[in-house]
Amino acid sequence: MGDEPIFDNSISSLAENIKKDYDNVVTNRGSSIKGEDIKFPRNLGSESHSEFIRFEIYKQHKFDRTEDAEDETLRVIYLPIPNSLSTNYGVSYSQDLGTIGYGAAKGVDYMSAKMNDVSASDAVYSIGGGVLNLLAQGITSGGAVAGTIASGLASLTGKSSPLSFIGGGAVGEAGKGAMLSAGIARNPHMAQIFENVNFRSHNFSYKLTPKNVKESEILRDLIKYFKVAMHPNYFLANHFFDYPLQFDIDVMHGNQKNDFMFNIGPSVLTSMSANYTPDGPHFHDLNGRKAPLSVEISLSFTELKIVTQQEILDYNY
């Protein structure tokens, strides 16, 4: 047996095959739907139908529409503006102790740590100078700090602290009763902590009714193109998925974007439904072929990029 690195050669050969397979997938991505623009109805874009939605299907991925892209447009589908067209914005917050709450807890921690190093009079004076006010508001870190200071006060003064009802928990049972009787409640100093921005989604619902054989064929084809664009493709002996295609969606007035509406960022089609018999099982007879009288379709898109102030101010998101 020779000294050839058989294992290394096998790995190198596998990597080369993967690269060739992937390059082939990228080259042919979306080729099955590449073609001329289609409109439904056919007179869309005329003077009587000058408002419409433009769905542009891209071959490559474009995660930021502000960048110069080399994406190849595979096909553009034009549909009317639906009866309901809206956008949505959302951000996420969580509730937690705010800066005041954390600062107060730290102050109480410091005072309890110093309790053994000062005289009783100094301790009472210091607490009266600020921390007493915090305790009166019931600000604690898990209740333990208040209990520590209450105990410290008792040992220093020889008397039970007037605020000892706060100790032994966030607010002790006795403390709860006393506070209830007084008509007061502990202020936890909660705050809303910003976490993230939600991805926007956009929905388009149509009931499309063809008026002739050509429009029946267009309707059949555009449904197929949407379905193909939203799904992945196999490569490398079905062990991997190639990404689905993406969409650039615009609200148009003639040849211009309608800047009184909103802009939609690069998106993927995440959900689609088609009802071929919305009016019951009735069909057109097209020389022996049965085409539905109308089809209801629903399309749900999700943007690939979150919205920030820049997208709103510069790109009308």
C-alpha cells in the first residue's frame, strides 16, 4: 500500500463535489419560473386600473434593500390593490427593576454592610438621611436586605425597629397587614426594558375571476409561480435545501411607487392558501378542460430585515 493520503483525498473530493453541486443550484435557482411579466386582470396598469401591487421575484438573496444588489429578476406579477392593505409595527419590552429600583437596592446593601461599623446614633442618623425613606417605600432586594437592616437597627438601639415589618421577605405578613391598614403599597420601581424589534408581516387577499381563456391560464400560472417561489429546492442528493426565492413588493401608481402609502422591504412568502371553489363547484368549460370560475388566494409575507428609524425616515417603511 502506498503512502497516498486516501482519507484527505476523499474529503477534498467530497468538498469539491459539494461546491460544484451548490454552484449549479445557484446558477439555476428559479429558472423554472423565469419569464415575462404577468398581469391579472390583463388590463391592469391601464388608465382605469392604474393602482396595483407589484410582486417582483428575485433569484438571489437581498437582505438589505439599501445595498446595491446584483439580483436577477425572475418574474414580476402584477395584481390589483386588495380591499384591505395595512402594515404593522411592533417592538418587545420586558418588565424588570428599573434604574431607581436597582440603585435603591444597592444603597440598602451598602448601609447594611456598614451597620456594624458605626454607632447606634450614627446608624439611625444615616438611615434617617435617606435609606429610611427607601425602606419606607419598601424597596428591597428580595426582602433580605430590609430584614438585615431591621435586625441591625434592633441590635444597635436595643429596640425593635419601627420598620421591622418589612423584613423576613419582600414584605412580611405583618407588614402587609400594616400597609393595608394604612392604605399604602410597596413601590417596586419596575421599568420596561427594551428587547427587540418584531419583523413586519403583510397579507394580501384576493378573489380573482377570469373573464376569458387567457385570464384563466394566467391565473393558473401565477398561483404556480407563487407556490414555487415560497418553497426550497433540494441539492446534494437531497441532504440540503437551497433557500426559497424572495420578493420585493411595491404599491404602485402607474410607473411610480405611491409615496403616500408605505414601503415594504425584501420579503419571503411564509404562507399561502388557494380556494378554487369559493362559489361552489362551478367551472368554465374550456374545450373540455374545466377551469374554476374564480379563485380566492391569500398571501402572507414576512420581511427579512427589522425596521429602525433609518428605514422609516429614509425609505418610508
